[in-house]
Amino acid sequence: MRGLASDILLDIERLESAYNDIIEVLKPEIWEEEEVTSTQFHILKTLMKKEKWTVTEIADAMRVRASATTVIIDRLVKRGLVQRYRSELDRRIVYVEINPEGKDTFERINTKRNDVLIKYVSQLPDPAIDQFVSLFEQLAAIVKSK
């Protein structure tokens, strides 16, 4: 186990550099010519998980502020990918729901994203992929436990 903070910081810098190199290549491959941003895609992905959401529920699921989520949802509404409607029981509650065009957009981009990721990740040996995933899961468990 690494003990020196300076060694750990160097490893983190290496990780950040590698991550940035990956994103620099993947981002244009996935998002070029798309009408939604990666953040909008992640909201669509969240909306696919259940029929209706409040803005607060979406923000909580994405771990962002409701105000930021509202701005992104406004753009998705303008693009005709999601819709808002008021609760019939409590008119103060506004629900957000993905519509068929939003579902189609999500599925198309998700397929494209998966194809791009498979193209690169499949070039790694299986044990390396397993180890990579395992390490991220371990780090997530450590972070969640604090």
C-alpha cells in the first residue's frame, strides 16, 4: 500500500491525465453530430428508469442542484424530448417524463456510446478489465463508507 501522500498525488495526476486523454478521443466520437449534450443524455438515462419524476428527484439521482437540473430540463423540453405536467392531486407538484422521441434519442445515443466503449475496452485483456472494474468498485465502497 502506498503511504506517502506525494506518491498518491502523482498516481492521481497520472490517472487524471489518462482520463483526459480518453475523454478527448471519446467525446467527439460519441457526441459529435448529436443534438443533446452528455449531461442531457444522463438526464434522459435517469428518466428511463421510471415513468415520472419531480425535478428534485432527478437532481438527487444525479447528485446536482435542482436549479441546474431545471435549466437542462428546459432545454430538453424545447427539443421535444421530455414533457412536464402538473400532478392532478397537488397542482404544486410538477412531473417530468421522457416522451417517445426522447426514448428514441436515448436509445440511439446509448447504442452509439456502447459501441464506441466496446471498441476500445475490448482491446484490453479480460483480467485487466475485471481488475479495473473491481478497483473502481472498491474505491466507490471506500468513498461511500465515509
